[in-house]
Amino acid sequence: MEQIETFKIHDSEYETTYTAHIQKNGDGWIGWIHEYPKVKCEDITKEALLKTLEHTLYETLEADWEAWDKQLEEDIKAGKLDKLGEKALEDLRAGRCTDL
């Protein structure tokens, strides 16, 4: 295997930068996202791999965000956040909050 190369992938929507590591592997290329280990890809060329990594990263992030949103909605419906809301209102009424 060849030396690992590093590239940055910037997500402008959330102002986050991810690190792609790629490496020549036989006739193709392999790569992964350092901050998101479940994103691993293979492709024929370096350029194609970088596009595939970026696309797969965004798809994975979207899926994770949707799952997080769904879980939050389920937790709200189940009343799991009620105590936090009550505590926040208590703090507000007692003057323990600061306007931003």
C-alpha cells in the first residue's frame, strides 16, 4: 500500500470540516473520514474516491441527523424532557436567566 494522503471536506451548511484519508490500494483507492469512522469507501480513481467520500459523508450525516430528530420527537412525546422544561421555567420565574 502507498502512503496515506489527507484532504479536508468542508460542510458549509454547518461550518464543519472533516478529514478524509485516502490511500492507493492495488488498482483502486480506499478512503475514510477520520471524524466519522463509519464512512469508508473505495473507488477506481483518486478524484472519484474523493467525490464518493464527500457524497457518502453527507448522506450519513443526513441519516444521523434525521434519526436524532426522530428520537428527540419520540422523547418529547413520551414526556422524557418534561422535567427539563419545568426546571427551565422555574429558573426563568426565579430570575436565574439572562437575556442573550
